[in-house]
Amino acid sequence: MQFASRIANSLDWVFLALILGLGLAVIPAASVSAQNSGPFTIAETGRSYGSLQGAVNAIGEQRGTINIAAGTYRQCAVQTAGVIVYAAQEFGTVTFDRTACEGKAALVLRGLGAEVRGITFSNITVRDGNGAGIRLEKGALNVAYSRFLNSQQGILTGNDPEGHIYIMRSTFSGLGTCENSAGCAHSLYIGNYGELTVVESRFERGRGGHYLKARTATVRIENNSFDDAGGSATNYMIDLPAGSGGAIADNWFIQGRDKENYSAFIALGAETVLHSSDGLSVTGNEARFVPGLQRSSVFLADWTGSRVAMSGNRLASGLTDYERR
């Protein structure tokens, strides 16, 4: 927990910088203890609410932290303003299950920024096939020590070219589907954001689509595991369809047997290219197939012809390092 505390503090500094840059006020602390009760408590005032949406509404355009008591909740919330931290009082003890707002997600975020700490999102499905734990429509987002389980998508975002997303020590499991007319859903699907960082996280047991798909200008994908051994009808481990700069480093990949597309582990620029990929660094990764599986595949398939730097990747027999497509 000492390490977790250091990380939480570092994330607080990210949001403090955002608040100062925007001139955003923090909710003043209450002078007396609140008399009401409920599982959703605003740290700055001590006031508790029976619904998550009630706590979100109380913060409004300001900055606040909602501490959430242990439990499984059939609730959801929409944030339209401010900067809000959604924090489990004890990491891993809070679950939002089977409920989506606006036919989208358990948390629909379109404020200035949000942070999610230690929360599980599970079994989120909606009619159009894009049910997610988090739907980020604009603004900054930090996610730490959280889990996204058995839903159509884990996190789905819109486009915010000036926005930044940071995900660390989180799990994406049993996600994705290609069974809907709207197209495939993915474990993590990030739109045209400015920057995406994913570190020390786990992707596993995909149920369709890609494990990580991002149209961001810059990525930092480091020290993660992409375990497709239990996947079914999955595609790429990482798909950067619009091109991207940055780094993919020190990740562990294993490709499973049941694939919709096993032609590559990482795809670069397979759709409309929005960003330069010159200088993208792909280093120190390990990639292989599940035991007993022999097939041919490509570690990085590139549709852009960019100057990609690849070195130190440890690849199993049958894997080609790079292929221009």
C-alpha cells in the first residue's frame, strides 16, 4: 500500500496542475460533519449521498473526490463539468455492475477531467454493442488499480486532440465483441486523443476485436501483458490505425489459437493515417504463441512506411519482426 499511496499522490499532482491551469476551485471543506449518510462521500465536505449521481451533481463545476464504500452497485453516473476523482475507499472492493447511463457506460465523462482509482466495472452491455465501464467523451482521464470485466468494452472514448489519458496497473478481461452492426468493440478503444499512456496493465481473454486500439497522436505502452491464450475470435493485440509516435516497450505478448485475424501482433496505420509514426520506438518486447501452436505471423505490420525503430524484441519461431503492407 505504500507504493499505491505514492502513485495516488503523483496522480493528485496531475490533477492539481490541471486545476491550477484552469483556475478551477476546489470544494471548500465543511466546518462541521455532515449529518446524512450514504456510500458516496465527498472528501472535501464530508457529505454523503445515496447515489453516485447525487455526489457528482454536488461537485458540479468544481474539483472534488468521491470516496466510495465497499459494495456492488447497480448505479451509473454522468459527469458534465469539473474534475472528479472516483476512489474506492479500499481498492478492489467496489464494483459497478450491469448498469449503463445514456445507453453508454457506468461512468459517462464529459467534464474537464476525471480519475478512477481501485474500481471494478463488470457486465456492462447496451443495445448498440458499445457498453463500457467508462465512456470518455472529452477531457483528461487517469485510471489506476481498476478492473474492466466481461463487458462489451472496457474504456471507449470520443475525440479530444488536446486531451491526455493515463492508465496504470489495471486489468482488461473478457471484453470485446464483433457481433453488432455498429462494428467491433474492443477491450480498450481510444479515439483521436493527444496522448495515451498504458503501463503495468494486463489484457486477457478477449472476446472479439482488438485488445488495445488507439487513434492517439502519441502512445506510451510499456510493461504490460497481452495474454491471448484464453481469447476467442480476437484480432490484433495493439492496433494504431491512424498512425502514432511514441514507444511500445517491454511488453509481453502471447497469441492464442482462436483468432479472427492472426496475421500480426501490432498493426500500424491500417486505416486513415492522421499522425506521423516516424520515430515510433518498438523495443524490448517479448512475443510468442501459446504452447504447441505453430504458425506464421508478423510482430509489427506497417501500412505507413514510417521510420520505425525496432530493437531488442525477443520473438518466437514463426514470427517475422517487421513487414511493410
